[in-house]
Amino acid sequence: MTLKLCVAQLNFIVGDLNGNVIKIVDAANRAYADGARLLLTPELSICGYAAEDLFLRPAFMQACDDAVKSVAQQLAGLKGMAVVVGHPTGGDSRTRSVAVQSRFNAASVLCEGQVVATYAKRELPNYQVFDERRYFTPGQGVCVFEAGEGEGRVKVGLLICEDAWFEEPARLAQEAGAELLAVINASPFHVGKGYEREARMGERCRATGLPLVYAHLVGGQDEVVFEGHSFALNADGSVTGRAPSFQENVFPVTVDRSGSAIHLRAPIEPERSAEADLWDALVLGVRDYIGKNGFPGALLGLSGGIDSALVLAIAVDALGADRVRTVMMPSPYTADISWIDARDMAARMGVRYDEISIVPEFEAFKASLASKFAGRAEDTTEENIQARIRGTLLMALSNKFGSIVLTTGNKSEMATGYCTLYGDMAGGFAVIKDLAKTTVFKLAWWRNAHDPYDTGLAPIPERIITRPPSAELRPDQKDQDSLPPYEVLDGILERYMENDESIEAIIAAGYRVEDVERVTRLIKINEYKRRQAPVGIRVTHRSFGKDWRYPITNRFRA
């Protein structure tokens, strides 16, 4: 006998309760028509993940409760259909200084118009981008419910995300009679995370002797991206189904029973490269940030350098050429090959391209400040003036036409402060904020060899990738005039910032003392800049966003 279930791997919008309800109801009706009798939606699907301090508003919590009831009522006519819906529930008592929580990250099982069971997440993550203990109280119970009809009925143990990374919740579900584990999730993407999940859930299967279905969210939400990649595992931990990554999908899984043994069958998407996942994460992050926030398009400064070239390619793959505008803003120090390559790339991508010289504005600024700067040589002050002129022009175009400015700074620059406040940092969304410079180059080569969105192979002129990086703010400037080689810088950055290694440990790993001291000092003294940077897409396990909360005033040497 068999049970057919479906995973509603959908892209929800935080706070759009009516829209989220429509998505769930539509997926349930489609799944039911295809013969499914169980639908799993992701964690907190009713409200979207993560709703952050919306959870503290009583009106929001009440609206979530009402939305769950609405789903139950609209699906009441689906006889024998169980739908698992993720939602917050409960409330708290608060004063200005104290909050006593009784809020839960929950999931309810809806069947024929009724809430037949509710489960509260037991393990609340409070690391990396997670902050669930701020909002929720750990659950205590176990939820095992029946799904299917007749001899095809299966006892399903319900878990929520972090619960499945620990032994006890799954073991308790098994002891309560579960024959299949259903894990609903909203777990942000970083490179390699999808296959790490498969491996850890395989451990859970082998420990309990139960098969498992992992239902995951897809979509971009502010700085995080959820990649989908839902999957099904048999009791031995082997992958028997894998949904597409970075796209919505109502993913079917067939549960076959032979006596007491249960075996799962589902479509299996092939494994993907890290670069393919990374590209799709950036594209989805841009598309959803711009789309969900209602911007008509995107605007960026195209310099002829590698960073702006990569951002342009991502933006066109995300939005289409007709919604992306580029502006080249040459200064007295802009090399001819920069505007030649910028024109070339804009033509390859089919986007609008404008040139606005900043020479008149730059000369005007210098004239205005000449008497105040008398007797002092030109330095980073004049370099920053150029960057700020460009930022002002881009923001003026954004204000006039409504398109959001995409900044083009990378993680290596954000770490070391090799960027200008109110200059190249001016904008609304930092697309490659979490990409180290060495990764920028790798991804540019990858995109030139692949065309995942049918916008054209080799969009980035090869010279942009191979020429030495330069901010072009003074004659013959090169990035390495001010920074160690990027291979060195990025190696130190990964160890110190992402993995919390000490200065001494990094030196012991073979890096020069002066390089380690220099890079770690720059990371520390530029915290004030990062606090004022636009939000950007997180693609590593630790980004300069919610993962990184260091004091600006700080004399500790790590």
C-alpha cells in the first residue's frame, strides 16, 4: 500500500499573510488532485521566515492565528487530506524592561477543517543569523499523527528544523510510534549547506531506523536566501529524492509500505557544483529583494572593473536587461580600457549604458576646498571625493527614476575598509558583500563558461577578469598598493573572521606576521563603516551582517 505526499517548497513573503494563505491552499488543492493525502509546508510558512520583531506585536500574532484558521476552513472539503502548516502561536506579557514569553515556533496538522494536532519546536537556534530565543519558548511535547487512508496510513513524526539536528526529538517521535519523520524547515543558504543537511539527516535516519522527508523553504528575505533543495531519505540514510534548488516546486514523494517496512520514492535532481548554487543564490537574492520590495529595476555604476561586472551579470540574470541600467562615471584617472570594457560589457548584456564624466564636479570640489587644503598634498581625501561624487550621481538617478542602486563592494573590501562611506558604499543593496575577492574572480570565470538564465555566454570581457584590480582614484593605482595580495588577504579573512582563529594560530599556519597584523587591524578599525553599509546577500556561514556583531569601540586583540 502507498501514501503519496507533497512538499510545498514555496517562496513566501514575510508579513503577507493573505498571499501566503493563497499559496498554501493552492498547493494543497493541486497536491490533492494529484492523489496526495499529506502536504508539508516549510517552517513558519504562514508568516514567512524570519519575521523578527513582528513576533513581538500582538496584532501580528493574532493575524497569524487567523490565517491558520483560514487555511483550515478553505481546505475543509479535501476529505482525508492532512496539511502541515508552520506558524507562530502564543503571546507574552511585557513591560518596558521585562518580557515573559509564551510564544512558540509551531506547526499544526490541519484535516477536514480542523486543527488535529499542534507541535512546538523544541530546539531553538541562537547562533549565526538565528535569534529564535529572543522570540520563542522551547516546546516540550511530541507530535505523531496519521496520514493517508486505509492500509496506506502512516504514522508521521513531526519535527521543526533544528529539532532534527539533535538526537532526542527524533528518538521521542520514534518511541511514540512514528514510522516516518517529517521535518519542516527554514534554514538559510550558505555554500555547501544543502549537502551538509542531507548528511546530518542521514545520521538521524540511521539512528532511528526511520525514513525522513525534509521540507524546505525557497526564496530571498533581506540578507538571507533559502535554496529549497527539499529531499527524501530512506531509513539507511540514502537519498531517494531531491527537489530542484532555488525554485518553487510542489515536490511529490511516494511512501511504499511492505509489511512494517517503509520505502520512499521521489524524483532526484542531480548534485550541483558550489558555483552553480552560489550563482543561483545571488540571482534569487537580487530578484526577491527588488521584487518583494517593489522596486521597478536596478541601477549600478559600471567601472570596467571585475566587481561591477559581476554585479551587472547577476542583476541581468535576476531581472532581465530591460530592468537594469548602468552608468560609467570616468574621472581624470580612468584608463581608456576601463570605459572600452564597460561599453563592451553593457553591449553584451543589452542594458542601458550612460556615461557621465565626474571631472567638472571633481574640479569644482577641489576649487572650493583649495584655500582650506593649502599646503597639503593630495591623498585619500581627493580619492574619496571622487567616490562620493559618483555615489551622489547614482543616488540622484535612483531618486528620479525609482530604481535601486546596487553597490559593488566585495567582502575583502568590506573587511579591510577599502571602500568609501557615502561613495562606493552608497546604495540600497550590496549584491556581492559576502564574496571574497578571490571568489569574485572564480565566479566571473564560471559565469563566462555557463549561461544558466539564457542571457548569453561570456558576458564579462576577459580583460576585465585578467587585469590587475584598481580603484582608479589616482595615477597607476593598484589594489595591492594598499592591501596584501588577495590570496593572502582572503585566507586570513576566512580564518580570522569566518572561523574565529586567533592571530597566533593564523601566523602558525604560515602567514607572515606583518600581513596578519595588518589585516586583522583593518578588520577591527573599520567596523564603523560596516555598520553603515547596505544590507547584502549572505552566502557563507558567516557574513558581515547578523552573523557579525562586534563593538565599534574595541581594543581587544584576538
